[in-house]
Amino acid sequence: MPEEKELENTVVCIGDNCIDRYDFPTKRRFVGGNAINTAVHAREAGCPTSYVGSVGMDSNGRAILQTLQSRGIDTSQVQVFDAETAWTQVSLTGGERRFTEEYLGPVERFRWSEAVYRYLFSHFLIHNTWQGGTEKQLPIFREKGKSLLSMDFGERYSEEFLHNCIPYVDIGFFSMDPDSADGAIDFARRMNGLGPSIVVVTMGKRGSVVSRNQTETYFTPAKSIKPVDTLGAGDTYIGTFIAAFVQGNPIRQCMERATAAAAKNCMLFSGFAGSEILEEQDG
């Protein structure tokens, strides 16, 4: 466990960012990406939060940094490259988001150094994402640091990625389609057996489950809503959950706060309120 005197109540989200370019039913642009959305919601839940990643030297990269900094999120270790910032094309049908095309940007150009490691290890929890480019760093994080490690595996991970990453993770987050989530508790317990003491599985309208050490299980139902946009719902849940967790709240309370925040976020476009890039921000 981290030394709480040094690392109390801090989270760093490391990995992907992008500009979500909506092409239907509305043409608008928003700051987003799994790690970005998670960082914003962890900060909104009252947790001091940092973001580490790579952006391009363009107006979209500047918009990402300005958006995070305006929310009090530390971006001092973000690296800027002469490249195009990542983007994702998004379509909505009945409030359900669909990714139609994506460009990952300069994520693979991120430069690792002792200064970066020291910065990461100054946080209580390091949150990773499945597209964040940190899978080869997890053994180093575990060996050199004392921070807790969490990973958002989502639903698009490969078996190779899973088995390469999960032994180093303390908290694993997964997403399941509501129509195929009957075995979520058994799945979570199996994932416990591969490494993480806490496994969280979100299931959309069917709520979420948590397994802790294969002995404790929890279920929280989803809020009954008619969503405007489900993009970022999982990131909202994760950011709120980890903020509540590092603040010392019981698992059930972490789940309840996360569920309420995710439902609220589904009532607006994009991953978080105030993420839209307006025309005057270009140039």
C-alpha cells in the first residue's frame, strides 16, 4: 500500500485523449478520451487529480490543455509533439454512442524518464486505460512505486492485453453489454483470481457489480433514465468511483456515487459538461 502521509487523496490518469467529433445528429466537437474524461470526473468528485499524456501542437491540443487546466487538473507532465492531436468520429442513435473512425495521435511517442516516474509515483493511485500505451510500464509501476494501480479494460480489450496487464493491477474496471451480463459476478471473481483485489463491472442499464478478493460481492442498480448520450458514462463511473475510493469510502458508497454521476452525465452530449470546443478556440 502507498504511504498515506505522502500520497493521500491524489489520482493521476495517464493515457489517451482525443477530440470527439460528432457527425450525427449534430456536428460539434468536444474534448474527450477515456483518461481525460476519468480525470475530469475524479476532480469533480473532489479528488486532487493530474493528467499525463501526449497531445499535438495544434488548436485541438491547446483546447485539451486549457480545458483540463481550467478545472484545476495538473497537466505539467503532458508532452506536446509536432503532430495532429487524436480524434474520434462519433454517431448517436437513440442516445447510444457509436465510434465510426479514430486517429490515435502521438500517444506512442510519449517519452518515459525518471522524472515522469517520480511524478507518477507521487500519487496515491495511477489510473491506466486500455488505449493509453502503458501496458509495458505496469511492471515498472509495480516494482518501483508504491501507488495503487487501476486499469480500465473496457470491453474491446484482447486476451493478450488482459493477461499481460491484469497481474499488476489492484483495481480492474470492465464493461459488459447489458444483454450478455448474466455472468458478470462470476467473471469479476475470475478476474480477481488473475490479480486485482477489486474488480468492477459496469453493465449499462443493468447496473454494476463489484467483487473484492473473490469473497465480497456488491450490486448497484442503474438509474432509470432516457439517455441523451452514453459516451463517457463508463469514464464518469470510473472517475467518481476511484475518487470516492481514495477518499476512504466503503465500496457500496463508491458504487452509488459513481452510478449517480454516470446517470447525470448521460443527460448531456460528450464525456463531461463544458467540454465543447467553440469556434473562437480555433486558430
